[in-house]
Amino acid sequence: MTRGGGRRDGGPPFFSDADAGCGKLTELTPTPSIRCEHIATHPDFRPLAGVRGVRFDLRYAGINNFAGRVLYRDLDCAWLRREAADGLEASARWLEAQRPGYTLLVLDALRPQRVQQAIWDDIAGTPARAYFADPGRGSIHSYGMAVDVTLLDPQGLECDMGSGFDEMSLRSHPAMHAEHLALGVLTAAQITERGWLHAAMVRGGFRGIPTEWWHFDHGDRDAVRRDLPRVE
């Protein structure tokens, strides 16, 4: 609905948005694409501003991101496919009922293929490639079926998740929570906040991934890539 939410903590898994480590890749048949500039008139997409109970602050639309610069420029990326938007709305309803005063804050949603390609080119030869999908295969973000999200507390501040959005380190890996807790890398309170976020998103039909606490897909990845149009 509204933008924003201040930061409390200042400031991201080997199976990740990159699909790393998932074995043999399925060869997929290309589907028609949609230009990002045409999304506003497309019946299968909903604007984030119309998703009830959710705030958004798209980090790639500003400079508060891993690259330190605007990545979306003049593109309006505050959109999701209806399936994902409806699921996000359901997640927000569950969170409000179970934990009054806490809110979902969307940090990234639709990410056009051209932006994914530009990011991929920029991070060539760096460890960051483990956290981004090869544009040749396609990011689920580019179908409007993935969302990066965190929690706001009743004061409108981001909850302390133990690592920042797009912090590409082992601290961001949900798959390592037990080890991180045992070694003191993360606190029980930080893991609890991640748990609330995951619980809310699951209620909306989303699936998390082992390497980024903030990233959630709606639907099966292969089916999304096979059956849905990608946004260019």
C-alpha cells in the first residue's frame, strides 16, 4: 500500500535465486514475453500499491542496494502476477491476525529480464553470481512470481534479521540457522524473526530458498518458466 519503513539494523543460499546446486537443468520451451512498459495494461498483473496490508520500498529503484546505484531507472517494477499478489495479500492477512502491528515490506518484486542481464554482466567473475539466476535460464522475479520481503515492527522499523537484504554471505542462509545459532553468528531473536517471515509467506503459497532469508517464489520454478511469459 504505502512505501517505506526505516531501517533498524543498518544495513543474503548454494541453492539460491541462481538455482545453484539443483542438479541437471530441464530444457524449457520459450514462451512469449511482455515488455515491462506494457505491464500496467496487462490483466494478469497487479500493482504492489493495490496489495492490501503490504508496504514496499524497492531497493533496486534507489541506491540502497548491493550495487549502490539505481538499477531500475525509469522502469516501474512495483508489480507482481496476480497469483503472487493474491498470495502476498493472504500472507499479510495471516501476519496481521497472528502478530498484530507487524507488516510485510517488499524489497523487490518484478525484475525485468533486461535488468537481470545487466546485473549478471556487472557481477561477472565475482562470488555474487551464486546469488543471481543466469538470465539465460531466467529469474523467477522476471515472471513476476518471486518477491524479496522483510518485516516491519509496530514502530515501522525493519526487524533485525541478522543480515541485511542482499548481504551475500553465509549469515543470510536459512539452511544454516542451527549452526549459526550454535556458533553465535545469529541470535535466537534474529532467527525467530526469520521464522515469522517464513511462516507468513508459506501461508500465502510461497516457498523460501536455503540461501536468502528474504527470497520467496510463488509456484514451481520449472512450471513458471515453462508456462508463463517473461517480462523483458
